[in-house]
Amino acid sequence: MGLRAGLFLAMLVLLLDQVTKLAIVEWLNPQAGRLQQCSPAEGVAITGFLALVLVCNRGMSFGMLNSGDPLVPWILGGLSIAVAIGLVWWLARARRWMVILGLGLVLGGAVGNLVDRFLYGAVVDFVLLHAGRWHWPAFNLADSAITLGVIALLWDSLFGVQESRK
């Protein structure tokens, strides 16, 4: 039951992530086509602290390893595949609902960003939070799902009822 629920959640996150990225790219940079090319475009201010922008992250989280080396997306993609396999293995053994929830969110987000790496050579980020001249690095729905999934896993490890090992 846990594996099916977690995989369903992962697929839902993947679908929503890809749909939002496609919508943002088509809205902010329609000449790029269906994400054939991820080209930065002008942002659109939504509120005084939120803007939609188009950022192509060729590195890791927060742009780390964004060296421009054409091998980096492939190396990070391979690492993402290994992590996804490990998450599915863990999910198949999970019994507590908070762990299943967390793993499903992390898996869906990781695969969402993995799809971007292989299709476009970069992860498409588009949500920009800012306060004055301070900016948080741009992120996407997959990044949000990963963050919430990690929080769920931490919550379970700190406050979850531990099963006895008999």
C-alpha cells in the first residue's frame, strides 16, 4: 500500500512540476518553443516580494556547480537517477504514513528536476522571493516538494513512533 501511495504522490508532483514549468516558459519566453531552449527572460512582479522569472539552473541547488561544463548536467542527472532508485527502495519498505508522504514528495521533485536536466540541460526555476535588494535563489514546484518531503522525513524521525525490532 505504501509503495503505491508514494509512487502516486511522486507522479502527481512530477506532473504538476512539468506543467507549471511549461506554462511559465511559454508565458515568459514564448519564442523558446516547448522548452527547446531555456533562455532567461524578464521577470513579472506578482507582489512586492514575489516575482515569476525564468532561470536555467545548470548546476545544483542554489546554482552550485554551475560551471558551464557540458558534463555537469549528465553527472548530476546520473546522481539523481541513483538517488531516485534509492528512494523507491526505501519507499517499498516504508510503513509509516509520514515517511511515505515525505519519500513521495522527494521522489517526485527529484524526478521532475531530472527530466529537466535530460530534456533541456538545466533545471527550470521560476519563483523568486525577494525583500528589497535581498533575493532568495529562484526555485520551482519540484524544489518545494523536495523541501516539504525532507521536512516530513525529519518530523517523522524526531517525533514519529518508532517500531520495535523484534
